[in-house]
Amino acid sequence: MRDPFVRPDTVRLELGDGDWLVVKCRLSIGEIREAQALGLQYDDRLERWILNPRHTGTIDVAAYLVDWSFPVPIRQAPPAEILAAVESLELETFHDLRRRILEHEAAQEAQRAAQKKTPPGETDSSPISLSPDAAAGRSPRSAPSIPTNTTSSARH
């Protein structure tokens, strides 16, 4: 049986020059929805919620981030504060973070896809040849088949 729950596992991604990120391995549906909500704003003119284009590309980075080596602390910060910290980065640094997180996300997806192709308990070994009973459709533990007659003897 598969486990459908996202665990709070993290991984450290190296950026170079001694900088690093700690990101979530996977996002839960709650984390995805929370990030999406950060990117919404209410439009009074339209009287509905719309996607704020200002946050395009930054909410996915903020959703994955847990910690980093930069001087602004984000560990255990609320998602809105992490988003604000991400949006205060210089453009080149932001692009580097986003690229690393997108690579991480793609690697996680590839790993899950590979796991789905191999059912639990399946091995790469060659199949075992069947015993003569099993090849004939009988289990070694089952009783021998008893022929039955479906015609009635009460007919005249």
C-alpha cells in the first residue's frame, strides 16, 4: 500500500560560493494552496480574487524554502515573510534560486514517476518456473478437483 501523505523531509541545495538553500522535498496540497493564496489579491473593480502578476515565479520559490545561508533569517518564518524575503533578493540571485528549486522539483517528479513504474514488491530478478501443479492451475495446498454433473437425474 502506498503512503499518500507528504512527509516534512528537506534537502540542502548548494548554490556555490558557500551559499546554500534548504528546501522541502515535496509540497503538500495545503502548502501548494497556501502559496497560491499568497499570489492572490482582491480586485474591487471586478469584485473577485485575481492572480497578482507581481508574485509570478516567486510564490513557488517561497513555498519550497525552509532556510538559506543569506543574512535575512527565514527558518520558521510564516510564508508571507519568506515571500517578502525572496522578493527582496537581487535578480541574479533570485534566478539562481529559482533554477535550483525547479531542478529539484523536476528530479523529485522523475523519482516519483520511476517509483510508480515499479509496483511494490516487484524485483528485477527473472521469474521462477512454476511447479507442474501450478502450471496446471492447481495450488499445492488446494484439494483435488471433484468433477460435478450438472444434469438432473430426475428427468423422464
